[in-house]
Amino acid sequence: MTKVTLIGAGPGDPDLITLKGLKALQAADVVLHDALASTELLAHCKPSCVIVNVGKRFAQHSCNQDVINHLIVEYAQQYGHVVRLKGGDPFIFGRGYEELEFVQRHGIEVEIVPGISSSYAVPALAGIPLTNRGMSESFWVITGTTKDHKLSADLQLAAQSTATVVVLMGMHKLGEIVEIYAQLGKIDLPAAIIQNGTRADEKIVTGKVGNILQLAQAAGLSSPAIIVLGNVAQLADKVHQISQFAIN
């Protein structure tokens, strides 16, 4: 049977893939995986499974999207069941719908297995709730890199709200992000950056809009990282203090 399954691998920790996603991975004849999907998950594939790395990083693309689309179809036609393993959730800045549409045009069945998105899971595990009574009633999730490699214009609108703002793929635009908030007089707004969230080498830096750029540079933070702006960002420090108190 020719079939493609788009699976969200979760935010990084291999234990955060869904049970349904794991079962599909175990049944796959071919797996095409992203750079952000944990390679530890590949240990669940059967010995005969063909493993293909099609990961993309900022300014270091190993495969462009058109090539990936064609590879999915070619492998499905040749081998049968292809799993496209994508970091986070395939439909949240993962270009999953583009792949689904391309595969369906070739008459191939597609199944979607949603994944836990890094947009909310990474802050949560760092002790930052995106909503919290009396602090934040809503949140925005915004890409730091649009199709034109620019910062999303939605950030200007989001920054004017009281909502928590989460920026994905935005580290190379951190200076621009800070400037937008500074122009609105929000230099004292809490901010946090989480690099390699949910992984063993995770780094968390907390501060305010006015100093988060300098703090990030001093800590040597780089992509992949998630930027959180809003009053709830300060709660990461409180969780850390509580944890230290419990240990002591």
C-alpha cells in the first residue's frame, strides 16, 4: 500500500512524541526526518527501514522544500509507507500542508499525526505558562522568518497587546524584535529565551526587553531557540527558585 504519514516529533525530547506517531514510525518503510526531530526516535524503526535526513537549518539548507516534496512521493511509490518526521507539529510553521497537498495531487493517501508544538511545550517545561490568571489572557505565536526571510509584520500588532508573544525562528532577528518593543515603551517587559528546549543541553536566559539581547549574547545563545515576551516570562525564575528551595 502506498501511503504517507506526516508525524509531529514534538519539541526535542524523544519521549514527547505521541503514541500514535511512534506506532507509525515503527511501521514505516522509509523515514524522511528533519534536523529538529530527535534522531533517537529512529531507533524505533524496523531494521529494513530506509532513513533519509532532509533537515533544514537557517542558512544551511540540505534540501529545499521542492526536493523534499518529490522525495516523499518517489519513496512512497518505490517502497510503500513513508513517514515524514517533522519537529514540533507539522502544521505549525512546519510546511506540513504544502507536503500534504503535493502528495495528494499524486493520488497517495496521507495521514496526519499532530505533534506537541515547541511553541507552548518549551516555555511550559521552563516554568512559563503562556496564559495565567491575572497576567495573560491570550498568546500569539509568530514566526521570526517569513517566506521573504523577514520578521513577520504581525509582531508589530502583537507587541501592542497585553498577550504573551512567542517568536519561533527569531534569534537572528532579536535586535529587531527588541527595537519594536522599545519603541512602544516596553523595555521593562519580562522576556525569556530558551535554547534547545526540552533537551539535555537546554539553556534558559531571562531578563527584560531592555537587556535580553545583551544577556543572550553573553550566554552565547543561538538557534534553535524560542523567545517569550510578556509578564509570564518572569515566572521561569520563580519556578527555578522553588526548585532550588526544594532541593536544599
